[in-house]
Amino acid sequence: SRSPDSGSQYLAVGLTEELTEALSRVKMLRVIAQSSARQFEGKAVDLRDVGRLLRVENVLEGSVEREGDRFKVVARLDRVSDGAVLWTNTYERAGADLGAAQSELAAGVAGSLKVMAAHTAVKHIPTPEAHQYYMKARYEAEQMTPEALQQAEEDLQHSIALDPEYARAYLSLGVAKYNQTIARGSLARTEDERKSAEQLIHKALELEPELPSAHSTLARVAMQYDWDWDGAERELRAVTPGVNAEVEETYAFLRLFQGRFAESDQHMQRSQDLDPFSTAVMTNLAAMRYLEGHFGEARDMAQKVLMLYPKVLTAKMLVAASYIEEDNTDSALREIKQWTGFPGTPVCEAMAYAKAGRRDEALRLIRPLEEKYPNTGVTSQWFAMVYAFLGDEPNTVKWLERSADQHEWQALNLAVNPVFAAMRNAPGFQALEKRMGLLH
């Protein structure tokens, strides 16, 4: 989408988001996620290059112009193979008719491709001012700092005050509250933060029951905080299969934690097909390969992420962890010693020493942090990994129980993490698996 001014840009982004979701519900269409499609915004790129990189046959592009309460949308559907224009149209409407124009546009695209359009009408058209606050908040929330998320929350509160029926504003507010924990670098989400986020997301679904990211977020909450695997699956089943990258990725994690690797891979492949340029998707795919025991493949994927985005800490950790699992602890330590400003560095270094049989050096690194429990500032599961590499079953189980008590996301990989393979038959380990609903 292109737009000549900032006011229209908000409209363009919102229209693109809603149109992407509407077209995703059309059978026989694979629609690329907005996050990947946006890589080409404002760039002079060859249509065939776009088609090759996204693996699509057709590209929809357009522009939005706004004057007062009226807008003009120009849309064009191009065929990648020869650049032919398959369909084009211009819509000039009042702001209140945005939903009708979006529905007509989706139907026009579907018709030109000779597929049947689903019911693509938007349930609710936000007021222009509420929409502007919402789009401003989405931009702020993407920065993932405590200050930016706080500003996003304020803007979303304004949006809801102006339009109490605006489902996406409730959803975004819930996600912003949920993400505050990550943004401030904390490892623990308070009960109030969790409940407040859940209530807002449920409110969004009351207003618009088909919001994919709402179901995906609730599925992750069900897994992490309730260990409710059936509940998580119910949330994900509420969304049409294969149309949303975030839902597919969450489904992949659900199946991974259950040890159903083949199904996990299928869902992750769908997620990557829908959002090929997403850093999160690429990094999570590498993490899944690591948990499945494919260490070389995991490292290759993580290194590709770092070539594009050198600061992604999870990718750096996966490179080091894969070396540790392959007994190449010298390479792992070389990687780890390059990290700066990361509180978890001593524990990761201790993992490498533990794997190399250098017990005293490993314990010297983690003991000062262990004494600060429960405020170590580091994921509790990582201490369990150090003790697992040392072959210390009681301390491994102790730290895994602490990880579960804190409801860490990492605790969910208990049944599949290769680090713990040697002690899967230990009574304490099996008791914890049973407690979390992971023992089959």
C-alpha cells in the first residue's frame, strides 16, 4: 500500500491489514502476511522479484488518498509471470463507507482470480479518529519498549473511549499489557497483568469472534499459565486452518511441546509460507529444530537470522546451544564471550563448561546467581540445563520445578528438550511432566 500523507498512511495500513485478513478467508488463496508484504513498501522492485521472493503468482498493490472525511482507494492486481493487469478499480467514498469499499475490493480480487469470495464484510467500521489512535498505537507497540507500550496503551484507551465497539483496539490493548513484561526485561508476569490482558482479549472476541491473533494469544496463555493443552487447541481450532501465520506458529509450538514433531513441522512450514520475512518465525523455526535434536540445521537457520538481524539474542543463544550439544564447547564459548550486556551470559557459559566436564568452573559461575533465587534475573530452566549437563539429577529437577512454578514459557519444552533426555525416566522428572499434563 502507498499513501501520500501521514493521515492517509494510517488508513492505508489499516485497510491493508483488514484486506489481508478478509482475503485470507477466501478458499484456494494463500495470502502473505502484512509483515512480509511490507518489506517492499516504497521500494522500486521488479514484480517478478516480489513474486519469486514471496512465492506468489499475483500481487495486489494500491494507494489511498484522503481529503477531509472522503477517501479514494486505487487498487490493481498484477500477474507476476508477465506483469499483466488482471483487475483494477478505484473507490471514492465517505469515511463511513470504508467497510463497503473493502468488501467490494476483496470480492473484486477474488472474482478476478475466479475463486469464490468468503463473507468478507467488516463487522464494524471504527470512527476515523478512533482508527487514527489505533494505528498510532500499533506503530508504538512494535517498538517493544516500556515507554512505547505505555504510550500505545494510552492511545488505545482513547480509541476505545471514542469507539467502545472497536474490537481490534481491545485486542491490541490486551496484547500491549501482556507484552509489558517482555519489554521491561522481567521474567515474571503478575496475575493482574495476565488477567487484565485476558479480559480485554475476550472482550475483543465478543465484538469480533473471528480475530485470529486473539485466539492465538489466548492459546499461548492457556499453555503457559494453565497447562491447558485442550483449551489451547480449542482456541486455535476457532480459526480457519492455514490462513494466519501467528496461529500456525502457535499450533506448531503446541504440537512440539506434545512431542508430535511431524505435525509441528507442518504448521511451522505453513507459518513460514505465509510470513517468509518474519524474524520471529525464522528464529522460532531454528528453536524448534534445536528441540527436535537437529542441531546443525538449527545453527544454520540461526546464523541466517543473524546475517539479516545481528542483534537477535535468541538466535545467538541457539548458535551457542547447538555447539554445546555437539560437544564443540570451544566454539560455543567463543560465541558466548562475544555477548555484551546480557545477564544470562554466565549461565550459558556455565552450560558449556558443564558439558565439557569442567564442573568447578560451571558451579563458580552459577552459584552467586542461584543464591539470589527467586530474583536471579535469569530463566530458571537454564540452571536446570547446567545441572543436566553435569549429570546432577536432583538439582536438575529442583530447578525445573522452579521454572514450572514461575510459569516460564521455557518450562513448556520439558518433555522434548534434548538436554534432559538422559533423565526422562527419573521419578521426579516424570512427576513434573504429569503435573504439567505432558506425560503420555
